[in-house]
Amino acid sequence: MTNSERPWGYRENTHGKSPDWQLHADTASVRAGLARSGFGETGEALYLTSGFTYESAEEAVASFADETDHYLYSRFHNPTVSIFEKRLAALEGAELCVATGSGMSAMFASIACLVSQGDHVVASASMFSSCYVVLAEILPKWGVTVEFVKGSVKADWEKALSRPTKAVFIETPSNPMLEIVDIAMVSELAHKVGATVIVDNVMASPILQKPLQHGADVIMYSATKHIDGQGRVLGGAILGSADYINNHLQPFTRHTGPNLSAFNAWVLLKSLETIGMRVERMNSNAQAVAEFLSAHPKVEAVNYPGLKSHPGYAINSRQMSGGGTTMSLTLKGGQKALFAAMNKLVVIDISNNLGDSKSLITHPASTTHRRLAPEIREDLGITDSLARLSVGLEHSTDLIKDLEQALQ
């Protein structure tokens, strides 16, 4: 499409040239999707507008009929949001991306756009509590049956996927237990029964894991974690094929309105420029912290996929390029000992967020997973003595010293 066919002032770049090679992910996170106005600004423009104008009534008709590429309304699409979507899609290696206002709106839309009464859904059992509520409580109200599978045992997934299935939802690594599911194995089984495989890739980030390369069809993110990763804005994203986005997701999101604000998209755009450096540093910090904690006499267990002691270590080594930025741990002495240690921390903050530049610790049973019934938490391994630790960008030596003094 030529510049004359674009909205006024729009141009792909300032010199009319594009590379004729595949950009490295680090470069894509800075330059993919770049669209400058007629002013040629270096930083991406922020378009805080709800609507757009047309040169004529006929142009409005053509725009709403999708006969021309013209922005209609910011609930549908917005120039700033579009740049973020294109950049994240390039980083992920996906055909298209739709940004949403939060991670949970992305999770809900990614699966809700596919299912209807009578459909069957299969999901990994270990997951974030709000995702569990959507699958176990909300979708059944629509007449959708949902079956949960523990772990990554092939026979268990074969049993669950022995009949026609509309969608499979996988969270790997899981929050907060860091359980690992074999994406390639589940995807192969799911596709045999016609299921669309959706992977919640929040804990891994697009830097450490590429689910599409392992057979998944759709990826969803809470862009709040890692992508922003600096505690500033909420956001979500759903990535997949053009067929999935155009024929399933967009008809759902355009009418239900979980769109991302232009301002938040602009912040997330700038965050993408540094996501590679941040996640790699956080991952190396987490590995050092996990190794320290696993050897500490007062720590009962550490759940971290980068440790060889983790049950999913072998699978994780195939599908992730690191152990991730988050772990969970249990202390000897139960909740009382855990709370005493948390309260003594001076560098690490107590907060229910994760994937942040600041290291954060929380008690899932009483915070992020409080909504789940006690028996469900127990079944998932979320005990009163379990803490989730999200490792940030501080120097690993300071984090280890902080944990060491808190555990004394």
C-alpha cells in the first residue's frame, strides 16, 4: 500500500527503505512496526484520540467495508497500538497480534472467541488463579466442559484428548508452582482432535520461550509482566495466525471492547526496546538465587525449572532458553517462619506482581491464589509455607545477601 493510500501524514519510515533480511529479535524489538508521521519523529508518536475523520462520506463507507486501510475508532485499532502489535508479533514470530487492556482480558478473549455451548476444553491444572476461575467457573456457565490435566505425562493428556476438543489451554511454566508442560507433545495430540492450542507464555516471556516453534497455535501475555516489566501499566496481548485473529479473535474483541489504551501501548512500545537485556539479566539473577536457596538449610524446597532437581528440567531445557525469572520456595517452619523471613527483607519488596525490574515476593495462598478453595490450593501444591519470588534487575549478590540475612 502506498503512502497516498494511508491516513494523512502516515509513512512506514523516513527513507522508504526496508531490510531485505530477517531481523534479529533484538533489532525487531526496537524497530519492527515502526510508523512515523510526516514530522519524521525518532520516538514513536502517541495518538491519544478516540476517533478519526474521513475526506468524504464515500471514504467512510469504504473504510467500514474494509475496502481501504483507514483507522475507524480506537476500540477497533489505533496507530500507536498498531505499532506495538506489529513489533510484538515480529519479536514472537507470529503473523498477527491483538493487544488488550490486561493479561486476563487477553486470556479470556483468546479462548472465549473459540467456544460455544457443548464444546470441550482441556487445560493444564497448575495455573494462575484467575485463569482457573475462567475455566472452572465461567466457561461451564456457557455449557462448555473443561477437563484439567496434571503435569506432563503423555498418557494423561492422551486420555483427556481422546474426543473432539475445541481448545487446549497450557500455562508453562505455571504460576506459582513453575510446573512444566511439554508444548510439542500436547500440541501434537491436540491437533489430532481438532483443538486450537493456546499457551500462556507470561512466566517465560517472548525472550525465553517461543511456543509457536513447538507446535502451539496461539500465545497470550500479560504485557504487565516482563514486556513492561517496570511496574507502570497494565496490558495484554494475543498472537496467532491471520486466520485465528481475523476470523475468531477480532470479531469477538471489537464488539466486547477489551482494547489496550494508546498511552499504555506507547509505554509498552518503549519497554520492548529493552526487554531482551532485562529478561536475560533477570534470568541469570534468578538462576544464582535459586542455586543459593536450594542449598540453604532452612529452605525445604525450591521450584525453579533451571535447577536439575526440577522434575521438568529436561523438557524445559528443550523449549526454554533459561529457567525464567520467577521461582517458588517453601521454608522449614511453615507460614510463621516464611512471614518472619519476608518481613525481614530490605531489598526485596512484598508485592503480588512478577516479571518486574524490582525483585518481589508474595504468599500465593493468601494473595494471588486466595480465591481458590483450600482443597484446590492443596491439590495444586500451593501450601501456606509457599512463597513466590520474582527476581529483578538488582545485582544478584545483593539479592542473596538480603535473603541470607532474612533467613537467619
